[in-house]
Amino acid sequence: MTNISLSFDGVDDFVEVTDNSSLNGTNISIGTWFSIEDLDYPGNSEGQVLVSKWGDDSEGYNNQRSYRVYYEKVDSQPKISFIISSDGSVQENNYVITTSSKSIEVQNWHMTIGTYDGDSLKLYLDGTLVGSTNFSKGIYYGDQNPPIRFGRKSDHDGMYLNGNLDEVAIWDTALTADEVSTLYGSL
């Protein structure tokens, strides 16, 4: 059996999936295996996106931000973060971010899953819960149907991934800690 993953160059590579309302659940989990090749990211970018449904105003989407799972540097340490917006904006009190307490290793494979159950945002890294934040305002999916992207956030600031993704998945339920651990242990 051959192992194959999607490779992204950090400059202009990304995958775009047309929006589908079946992916717009009240509860959701977004997961992928990933490997980051380089800790740097270009210009004034905020990091490198793994998976995103984040339509920016610069693309003609007026406040159409839903969620994204991405790598960023926090206190100079490489971390994974999961963000959701309850109204499509990034206005204070209308979005929430949870960031991993554990750093990631560059050029090594990791599995991350972000979950939202209507009450809290949870982030798992390599089968272990590494971040949790209470938030009961829900996820805003908007009315303009921005695409889901792998390896990029938007036209405005890119946040292109320099690395690999494999087994990207979106569930219409918030996976439990046991389910996440089983997924991690089964591969």
C-alpha cells in the first residue's frame, strides 16, 4: 500500500471545496493529519491554515467567517489553534479561539481535531485534549456559501500552508475524547 498526502508549497497551493449545507452542523468536528515543513510564514500573515471556511470581505463575502484550524506561533512556540465565529465577524465576544497547550514538532506528522458541541470548543493533538474554551453562541455559516479550503484561508492574507495534509475530515457531530483517541490509535 502506498501512502499519499496532499503537499502544499506555502506560496499558492490549496484545495477548495464547494460549500455544502450538509457540512453546516450545529455540532461539528474538523480533523486532519498534518506536517508543517517550515515555521515561517510570509508577510503579515497570521499563520498557516490547515482547514478553513472563512470567507473574507476582500473576496466579496460580507462577514461570512465560520471556522478555521491553523498553525501559528504563540510565544515563539509552534501551536495549533481552532477558531469559530458566531456572527461571521471577528468582533470581540462573537468569536472564540482555543490554542493547543502543547507545541508541535516541525516536519513530523500530527493529527489534530477541533470539535464544537454548542457549549465548548475543544482541540485535540495526537489524540489528547490540548485546549478547551466555553462558547455557547453557535457557529455562523452565513448566506453567501464561502468554500471550504485546505491549505489556505482567503485571497486577502492567504495563510498558505507549507506542509502536507492527509485524511481531512468534517463530521456533523462533536466527537468525544474517546472517539478522538480511537481515531488516533487506529492509524
